[in-house]
Amino acid sequence: MRPMRGFNRGGGGGFGGGFVGLESMAAKLAVALVAFSALFLATRGGQGVLLLLNPADVLRGRVWEVFTYAFIAPDPLGIIFGGIIIWSIGGFLESTWGSRRLLMASVGITVFAGLLTVLLALVTPMASAYAGGSVMTTVLWVAYGLVIGRGQANFWGIPLTGNWFAAIGAGFTVLRLLTAPSWQFLAPELFSLVLVFAYVRGASPKRLMLHLQHWRLQRQLRDRSKHLRVVGKEQRPPDRDQFLN
């Protein structure tokens, strides 16, 4: 099914192609963001910090933070707009990709960006706490724009291409980068931009495995052919089996 080339169905302002039902994956992700964020705000003075991504904590064994941080928006506006973006834009992508691929793009890329941030902490100092709600919404925003590509989108009544829409999403991260104390504070967002672009353009774990298997097969064939020799047409091969495969 070809994706719908509009940012909303009825014109005017809005997100995605309209809200989908509560049974959809997009709705479940939006509800999870609101629920975990509310839990974080209610316990932020105590155990709520364990929901955020702290690279040092993950290296000490708190691996769940790589997953829970993806559903944390640290302020009410982030919760409201994050939930709307995930539900609406995620609903469009789910209708185009399917539930499984939406889950891999949203949660998978956000978690992988968190893992890369943890690995980076092994070689350079990083921030002590990351909330990944903005990472997931950025991933879906940019993915939506890249899926539409040169097709027409409608952003709050302003017509623009999907590629420009994706650029706006990346631009929000750049603006935050300019006001952040250092780039380390936005490491997951920066990683996620690279990952979502690669994912939408065709990179995936399955495809990478296929390329790896193809490379291994080519290497094995080259190794096996090293003992072979080219025999000229006029040259009669000796009565030995050295030219047999």
C-alpha cells in the first residue's frame, strides 16, 4: 500500500494521517509513554531516577534503563506532544509498515541509540541521566518525512515535502544542541538521527546479516580457488588430479 501523501486528511493543522484505535501499536506506545512519564514525575525525587538512562548504572548491571528511558518525557508538555506525535505519526507509519516494523523503528532505534551512548561512556564522560521520549518522537518524525520523501506533506497548513519535514525534525535536535552544555547531553538524539536515516533507506539487521553471509561466501570461494591453475587450450594437462575440483 502506498503511503498517503498528506500530513493530515482534512487539511489544516494536525499530525500524521489521523489517530488510530487503541488496539494499534502506535496507541500502545503512546499510552506507555504517558504512563511511564507520569510514574517518573510521581517518583522523580526517589526511585524514578531508575527509569532514566544512566550509562554508569547500565554498566553496573541496571540494563533495564536502556529500555525504560525510551518512554520517559520529563515534563508535562513533552508528555502531551510526545503522546500525540507517537499516536498520530506512529499510526501513519503503522498503516504503511505494519506493527512489527513500527516497533523496531521506534523502540528498537531508541534502545540502540541508548546502547551506543553507554558504549561511548567507556571512552569519554557522558551525562548522568537521559530521558528518551524525545528520542522516540524524533525518530518517528524524521521517519515519517523520509517515507513521504518528495511527496507533499501539510504541516499546520504549510505545504512542504516530506524531506523538508524530516529536516525540520532534525533541526529541532540541532537547536537543542546549540543550547546544550555539550553534545554529550544529546548523544542518544544524535545517534538516533543517523540510525533512522539508515533504517528508512534500507539498512536493517536482516539485510546486514545477508551482506555478512555474502561476504563470507565470497571469501570461502576465493580461498578454495587459490590452488587452481589456468590451463591453456594448446597445453595438455598432465595425468594428475591437481586440476580437479
